[in-house]
Amino acid sequence: MEASLRHAQKMEAIGTLAGGVAHEFRNILMGISAYTELIQMKLPETDPIRQMTEDVIACIERGSKLTGQLLTFSRQQPMQMGIIDINALVFDCGKLLKQILGEHISLSIDLNADHPFINGDPDQIQQVIMNLAINARDAMPNGGSMTITVKNTKNIPQTSDIWKLKSSENWVMITVSDTGEGIHPDTISRLFEPFYTTKGKGNTGLGLSVVHGIITSHKGFIDVKSVLGKGTDIMIYLPAIEKTLSCETDAIKPTTVGGTETILLAEDDNVVRVPTAMLLERIGYKVICAEDGQKAVELFRENPREIDLVILDAIMPNKNGIAVWNEIKIIRPNVKALIISGYAALLGEEWAAVKKELPILEKPFNFPDLASAIRQVIDGKDSGRQQLLQYD
């Protein structure tokens, strides 16, 4: 019990650290993204440098996903549900796994699902596959082979616990197989218990319990088959869905629509504030900048009728974004606001109290997303809210 408590405290500390890292790292990515998009605006479509800027933006997106995975691991990230093509996701995982499995393990990927779509959080499902693959690698210290298979099935193992969870007639089945040491039958029943590990000191015993929690939250289940000395198959079952026309629509990138309104932009990071203001001015807005929360309140008090929207960084010195919003609401109750943040949850109870009222756009965002979010808030439109804005 004492060891479990220490592990829980360690995970809480990791979660706090992850939140702080996410906030700082996303601000860095945001600055790179904004300046890169400014450069793109000055380049003709045929300029060869334009492809370089696209590559930079792709790297920014990868960095953002990596931050999300860090938060997911530390249980600090809410699920971001959407349509996932499991064939494509496993294919991408394969690229990463080839770099971490080592030369002594061969990897085969077999993508056979005709209906590979599920409703889920792609970062969390990727974490499941990576965790299972790393466990399979550790079961083959002297080398071996690993196979990841994706297929559809209507046949699920007929055990009482699984049948209680049955929520679909068609399943996407992901199997991670290895030719390792195998798992003792007595161990299989405890495989997904928190803090349980057979790897000795230095391992938390949380990897597979996190896998179990993620799959359960996705209305799926796990089955394990293993033979000592021959290897292990771990089967993940997730409810399959049809990819509808609305799914295609969700993937359409928003267009960049500007306006002539006045925006108060409060952001303490100069590398984010300056290019964001320049981008907004290029599409017609008048922008008033504040470098901290107190300055934002003062500027709003000086221009209470002229400002149409306030964009507030959640975490700033001399009053955070929530405190600023509460003060300017006293000056003008119907003021419209948009929160931008690398990780607003760091505000704790203060954010929890208002998050249903305030839309938030998470950093790093691209400029079309910001432009579309601004129009949604100013015009009072809900269309596209789930794509661009997060109302927790």
C-alpha cells in the first residue's frame, strides 16, 4: 500500500510537471508557427521556399501532438474525440517503432481492415499501440519478431465480462503479437492492474493499466493469449463506425476571414504577441496589444466602447486571463472574449469555474483557425465550434 501511494504521488508530480512543460513548449511552437505563416504570406505560390515553410508547420503539428501525448500519459489531457482511420494510425506508429525497437527485432504490419474507422482520441490510441509494442519488445531481450495486425471482425471472445461490454456489431481489431517469453497464466489475470509489474525495479507497472483505462473509455476491450516460451498476442477490440459525409466536412480547413473590428490582444510572450498582432492586422482588424493582465485591464478601461473582442492568454503575469475577464465584465458586461492557452488547466479551480462560459483556442493554433474562431465569437455563431473552439 505504501509503495502504491508513493507511485500515485510520483504520477501526480509528473502530471504537474507535464502541465508546466506543455504550457511553455506550446508557446514556443506558437511563436514559430505565427512567424512561419507571416513568411508564407509574403511568398508567391510558386516559390520553392514555400515548401520549406510547409515542412516547418508539419513539424510544429508533430510537436503539438507530442505534447498532447505527454499530457495523456500523465492523465492531464481530456479526450479529443474524432474519426480515426486505424489503418493509417498504425501505419504511422510503425514508422516510430522501427526507430525504437532495435535491430534485433523485426516488425511486420498487416493492415486488412475494410472499415477501419472508430470514434476516439488519436493520441490516446497511439499511446496504446506504443505501450503494447514496447512491452512486446521487452519480452524479447534476445531478439524476435513483432507483428501488428488490423482487421474487422464480428466475432468476439465469448467470456461473460466481454459480452457485458458488447456495444457494437462490427469491431476494429488490433493485434500486437510477439515471439517472446510468453506470460504465465497466473500473471495474465493481473496484467492490467495498476502498479503490477514483472520487470523488477525501475518500472512503474502503469503502462498496461493506462492501456486498459484508455480502451475502456473508448467502449472497447482487451483479450490476451499467451504460450510460455512461444509468445503473446494482445487483441484490442474497438467499435467500428461508418465514415459519413459529415466526417469529410469536419476535415475541411477553415478559410481566413477578416474584419474591421477592434481587438484587444493580451499576451505576455513577445514571440507570440507580435506576429499574432501582425497577422490580424493583415486581414483588416485594428489590434491593441497588452503585455500583461494589468495592462489589458487598463487599456480596456481607456477604450471600453471601441473594443469588440478581447483575446486573453490564460496565464499571464500581473493578472491571468480569467482575472482580466472578470474585471472587464464589470466595465462592460456584454464584452466578448476568447481565451488562448498552452494549458489552461494550470489555473486549477479558477479555470474550472468559468470554462463553460469562455471559448478556448489551444496553442499552437494556425492562423485560419484563429481567424475563424474570432468571427464565431464576434458574430455569435456556433457553427464549427467543435472544430475550432473547445468549450469544456
